[in-house]
Amino acid sequence: MKFLILGAGPAGLAMGMELKNRGEDSFLILEKEAEAGGLCRSETVDGAQQDLGGGHFLDARPSRGQSFLFRYMPKEEWNYFERDSKIMVKGHLIGSPIEAHIWQLPTAEQVEYLKSIARAGANLDTPMPENFVDWIYWKLGERIAEDYMIPYNTKMFGKYLNDLGTYWLYKLPTVSFEDTLLSCLERRMYGSQPAHTCFYYPKRYGFGEVFRRMAQELSDKIEYGVDLKELDCENRSVNGQYQADIVINTIPWTEWTGLRNAPDEIHKAVGELKYTSLQVRYFGWTNQDQKTHWTYFPDLEIEYHREFYRSNFLLGSKGGYYETNTDRICSEHTDDWRYVNKYAYPCNTVKKPQAIKEILSFMESRRIFGIGRWGEWEHLNADRVVEHALDLAGRLL
Ligand SMILES: Cc1cc2nc3c(=O)[nH]c(=O)nc-3n(C[C@H](O)[C@H](O)[C@H](O)COP(=O)(O)OP(=O)(O)OC[C@H]3O[C@@H](n4cnc5c(N)ncnc54)[C@H](O)[C@@H]3O)c2cc1C
């Protein structure tokens, strides 16, 4: 066939749909699981849809990715929310992001936070550090670093925390001393808002519904239960069984234990790619605060790092769920519904940009293209992944 698409998550599905929409029929999608959707799958738990990959929301800012998804699940089928997320910091429940809500802490604490922001390297114009942990102190000051950012990111990234670079931090808001001071004096939020300030969530289903519908339209083009392990870069064959003119890889490069006809540098570059795994654990109790969507827990004594209140965004449901880096799981909770995502966060280590650049450039010379969260090894959200697939489909056709 002309195109072989590896993985039926949002990237693979969008790629397949776009090929189909453009009249291309010679393609096949291969997927390990029994269902499509990848990290964006949902299944029924305790009477309502539960997202297997943890908290998933569609960014409300209009985008090509969002319009594409609305074609398969119209906007009328989604509820619109203004994000209400909280942080439990040293026993105080305050709004998120932390730098915009310091005014919600006791006055003596506010003074300490302000002093440390004033002393932060970024506010004193000292050079920007190149590793993530130093960058946090430099950018946000020691109080935000030690009370929130370092413990929270230790919980999320665990053993890779000290390997992370800073090139991906453009996503984080800037924190100026003046804005924080004004925010504390006027007792209101200042500064820019994080991603998903406003978002959509399906009215009656989980986030995975839109991808389930796409997979249904592509049902004769997806083979399930195919665990991909071998990729021959010379003739673009996979598992010694499928072959195509062009291969589009959306599965993690680290899954290719049998990577053939690739030089040593590429094997080495693949070895540099790191990821973390995530457990999603359901709880049956319902949050009585009718607004909060989720809470961040930096406290290292608590196993999980985020707690979601499902009933506050999937209206009519109950309960919620915890997100935990699997390296931190110490309790069994055998009765609870749980799901482990082996691949959750691609780690933005200092060495990653060079490693993925080498992999993608070598693979492209062999007409093998990498897209999506794992193909590009980037923290891409589903709408962005869809856009990358649309762009690649346009380029290849
Ligand atoms: C905790 C968390 C929260 C998130 N929140 C949001 C959010 O709020 N909004 C948002 O838009 N996005 C969010 N994302 C990102 C979103 O999950 C991704 O953008 C999206 O799933 C990426 O799609 P993908 O197809 O690139 O990768 P994936 O969804 O990971 O799909 C990859 C596919 O490849 C398959 N595969 C893997 N290995 C093999 C193998 N060996 N053989 C065959 N098939 C294989 C997998 O089964 C899967 O179907 C979040 C992610 C996480 C982890």
C-alpha cells in the first residue's frame, strides 16, 4: 500500500481521516490495543465515561485542530467551561496558577513570597540557567520553587527531574514582582493565564468519544491487536509483515526493539528518549464544591499529584480520579478502578532536541515520518497533534 500509519491515537486517526477525506484509499492503520484513541480513550466506570489517560479537555481557543474535531463531534455536543483549578500549598487551597493567587495566602506568607520573587534571578537580570531546577529558582524565586514547583515536578517527572532542560518553558507564564505586588494589594489575579483557561468537555461522553467516532468511520482501515516491534528502515516494512511506500510513525520510537538498517547513532538517539508513566485511579466520592475541575497536590507525602472532580465537568456523573506517576505508587488500592498509561509524558531532557532531530531527519530520508506526541516526542495536546497530522497529509499528497 501507499501509506502505513502506525498507532491509532489522535495522530494516527487524524492522519487516516485526512487521507480518506482527500480521496486516498491506499492506507492501513496498525494499533496494538483493541480500541483506537490512545491516551484519549474513555470507558464506562461507575456509571459514566472515564478518561483512561487522565484529565483531558479541548482547548476553547479556536484552532484548525478544534474545527477538525468538531466535524466528528459537533460543538453542540460539548459543554464550555471556564477553568477552575486549585493548588493545595502548605495546607492552603488557593487558585492556580500560583503566582497569580499569592494574594489568597495569609498576609505573612504573601510577604515571604514577594520577597523571594524580588530576589529571583529573572528579576535581577542574571543569566538564564540551562537546567529546569535552576531555572525554577531563577524565574519564580525560592518560595514558589520550594513550596510548589520543585515538589510538584518531582512528583510528575521523578528520576528525570534533574535531566530536564528549559527550552520548553515558553508555555509557563512570566512572573513579575510588580504584577505580583499589585495582585496582593488589590486582592485579584494578575498576569497571563495558563493553557486551557477555557475548555470544552463532551456533554454526555468522555473525551474519547470524538476519537471513537473517527475510528468508526475508519473501521475497514484499522487492524487492532498488532504489537509493533520491528521496523526495517531500508524497505519500510514493519513486523516483517507489512510494507508501504511511506510510513507514518506515531508510536513511541522506544517501542522499536527491532530497529533494522539504522546506524548506531540512531539507536543511541532513541536511547536518549525518556518518558514517564501515569496511573489513573478512580474514586467514588463527589466534590461538594460545584465548580472546581481539578486540584494540584505538591505535598510529597501524598502519592498522587492531581485530583480531578469528574462530576464538575461531565455533568450528571459522580466521583473523580487521581493521577500518579507510577514510580510513586506505594499503596495497593486493589478495589479501585485503575488504568496505567505506560507512555504519558515525553520528557524534555537537555539531550532530547538533538536526539529527536537526528531520528526524524534520518527517518525522513527513508520516507518514514514521525508525528504526534511520540513521533515528535513533544508535550503536544490532542488538537495540536491533529494539526500536525493535517499538515503532514497535505505535504505527502
Ligand atoms: C495526563 C495527560 C493529560 C493530558 N491532557 C490533555 C488535555 O487536557 N487536552 C489535550 O488536548 N490533550 C491532553 N493530553 C495530550 C493527549 O493525550 C495527546 O496529545 C494525544 O493523545 C496524542 O495523540 P498521539 O496519537 O500522538 O499519541 P497517543 O494518544 O499516545 O497514541 C499512540 C497510539 O499508538 C499505539 N501504540 C503504542 N505502542 C504501540 C505498539 N508497539 N504497537 C502498536 N501500537 C502502539 C497506542 O496504543 C496508541 O493508540 C494529555 C496527556 C496526558 C498524559
